[in-house]
Amino acid sequence: PFDALRCDSYRGRPVFRVSPAPDKLRDWHPFNPRHAEPFRTVLDRVRPDIVHFHCIQRLTATLVQVAAEAGIPYLVTLHDGWWLSDSQFFIDRDGRLHLPSPDPLDICAVEGVGLPDSVARRRALADLLGRAAAVLSVSRAFAGLHRRAGIGNVRVLENGVPALRPL
């Protein structure tokens, strides 16, 4: 069933899974209250000291809210535009690049979403980023884009792996 918590195992490690229900705007929705209780269950069982959120678009920032409410420090990795823009990849409905600005009214419109909902979404997500122990960008350029849009606490942790010395 959709939104139900499942626990599997991969290489001896627990893997918790939630499958969001199909929805035309599922990549836009900032929160899904149905994911709060399953994530509380995971936190109660795992009891982490810190949580790293990466690629949570379809799980939504409800998970971040739950960690914050539990007093668990969290990190967020920024790897696309989901936290800043109604369009995950900054592409408007006409296929044009629309980079975010500090003005929350300057949006990259998505069909089916009104301006008040868009502004509320961006403010709520920015608030969660502002409370993070660390906000990590995958590149300097991407960190700069977030800073220009008003997210000031961004650090850079570039994608990739360091060169390893051959043995």
C-alpha cells in the first residue's frame, strides 16, 4: 500500500521504505503529513544522533520537520532546485530556464499551483534549511545560486570521490 512503512534488508542493514501515492504534483508538494508517523517510527527504532537528508522530493520535508521536532540535528544536501523552486530543475512550462531570485514572488510557475501556495512552500522550506546543522551544496556554483536566492548557510561538499592512490 502507498505511504505504508516497510523494512527490508540490504547487505545486513535495515532499509526503510515508503512509497508515496501517485500524484500529478508529487514532485512539487513540500509536505506529506502521511509520512510523519512512519518516519517517527524509524527514528524511534534507529535513534540517530544526526540525520542527513538527500533527495527527499517525493518523501517531502515532512521528514525534516519530524527530525526537527524530535530535536535531532540534520543536514540537507542540495542537488537540484526542489528546495527553492516550484520546478525541480528550474525549467518553466515553456521550457525556459528560470533561476530563483531572493524575491519569493518571482517564481517558476507549475501548472496547478497558485502564487500563494508557491510562496508559502518556498518560505516553509527555507525555514527548514535555516534550522539545519548544515546545508551542503554539490558545487560552488550551486551554492552561489542558493545564496543569491536567500539561503545563506550553504557549505560546499562537491560531488565525486577523491583520487585514490593505487595500491
